[in-house]
Amino acid sequence: MKRYESESLFKSALLFFLLMTALYLVVAMNGYRDRERQVRERLYSEMKLFSYRPLGKTFKVNFVPKQKRLLTSGLQEGEEGVYAFFAIPGSTKYMMKITLPKRVYERRMAGILEETFHYAPLYLILILILSLFFALYALHPLKKALLLNEEFVKDLLHDLNTPLSAMRINLRLLEKRVPRERSVRRLATSVETIEGLQANLHAFLHRQPLDREPFDLAKLLAGRIIYFQQLYPGIGFRLEVPEGVTLLANEEAFVRIVDNLLSNAAKYNRPGGTVQLKLEGSQLVVEDTGIGIRRPEKVFHRYYKEGERGLGLGLHIVKTLCEAQEIGIALESEPGQGTRVRLNLKKVMEK
């Protein structure tokens, strides 16, 4: 089971469990209150019977001055316990106060509570099993849809291989015939762009452990800027990263991270806008002057996109690759104010 599947199953099962447990507690507490009311009614009847024939040591008896309002007050609770007042036949001055000691009353109530929740652990286990079953049942259509989606991506990757191979072969032939032709260079960058999209889809499908290797950060970024300058000649790219900074990470995966960020920064920029890469301490900042993002908190979610273009996978893949390499990532953006992405490279920088 994949991470997002297990996370969805856990959250759905937890939600079902909490809701059903809350329902069980409501029903159980209502049952407890009903039984408590019945016990109090029975206790009052026992006290009334005791007032006619005071046998046994269950109740304590006191004689107090007679007050009519107390005779109709029913069962009451106090510090000494539970008590009620009853008239004494033939007496106009005194009445009988019959009391059940507090510890005896609390023991009776505790017994009712124990009986009410005696099978609670068994019910909770049953609720947990039912919650897992309902969660699996509810997530089955979603899992089926995700599987269909992954199968579609696999078929798409398979179908892309043949035309891409033909394009690469013909591109090499063209480069030999007209090596300095500008249109040929643009065609080469377009093919590289398609290959980058293909690499993103492969990363989406196959999450394999990443090997680490040392590489120069400034040199890598300079090469990627040259590549994107050809794709977006109307955008200004600025690099402010000192030489000599070495990262110990998977170079191919890091290139994919940078390419996705630069692609978004250029694609959603303004005409004549800029994209700046700078190193602030251990943080690599990718900042643009673009249109901004309305809901930056959702950009790393799979399939989320704010426009019609794209698949909504780019930044999700960036997040996944960053997590795999212990690179922290944070994004700040406001509509019309551009976007700033921070990559925390502290754990992959060579000391």
C-alpha cells in the first residue's frame, strides 16, 4: 500500500471510528441516565416503605420539625448522602428524615456505571473493525480511479518513447548538417523539455531510493539557466550563487527540482520579467516577478493547478524529491506579487 493510500485509509478509518464512538457514548450515557432515574425512583419507594416499617440498617432515620414543602420535595442529595422526608402518622410537629449514606449511594451508582460500560472495550474493538471495513469500502472507488490514472500515465509514457526516439535521431542528423542553425537549437531544447516532462512522469510512477553524489551547485544552476534562457528569451535570469558550494545529493533529482521551479517561474512570469536564483546562507531562493499564486498552501498537492495548463504534478514531484533527499522546501506567494521558493540545503551541503 502506498503512503497516500495508507494515509487516506488511516484518516477515513479514524473519522468513522470517532463518529461511531461518539454515537455509542451518547447512547450509553442516555442508557445510564435512564437506569439512574429508575434506581432513584426505586430508592424513593424503598424509603417510603421503610417509613412505614423501619426494618434493617440500610437507612438512617432522624426526626425533624415538620415542614410541608419538604414533604413534597422528593429525593434529595446532600453531604451526608441521599435523603427524603416522610410524614409520621398522628404527629403534627415532626416528620421523618430517611437517609441513605453517601458511600452506599455512590457504590450503587458506580455499579450502574460499571454495568453500562462493562462491554465498552469489546464494543470499541468492534467499532474499530467496522471503521476499517467502511474506510476500505469507501476508498475502493478512489483507489480504482488512481490505478486507472497510473495505467493511463504508463501507457502515455510508452507511447511517447517511439516519437521521442525518432525525434532524437533526426535531431542528431540535423545538428550534423546545420550545427549552428538557431531553429535547430530551439528544436533541441523543445525535445529536452519533452524529455523533462517524461522524467517527471517516471518520477511520479516510480519512487526509487536516490543515490547521492557530490556536484557543484553554481555550475549546475548556470547550465540550467542557459537552457531556460533559450526556451524563454523574453525572461531575464539572474544567478547569485558563489562558486565552490558543493552539494551531496542526487544530481539528476536535483536537476529535476530546479527545472520544475525555473519552468514555473518563467512560464507564469510577466513579459520582460525576471527570475532570480540566490543563496542565502544554506537556503537556495528561486524568486520571480510573475502573476503569483492564489492558494500557495495547496500547490504541493497532487493534481492541484490554478490554470488550465499542465497536469498539476510538477510541484508535487518537487516536494516528493525534496523529502527523499532531506531538502526542506517552502513557498511564499501573493497574486500579482510574484513567488518565492526556498530550498533548505543544510543537510545536503558538504562541510
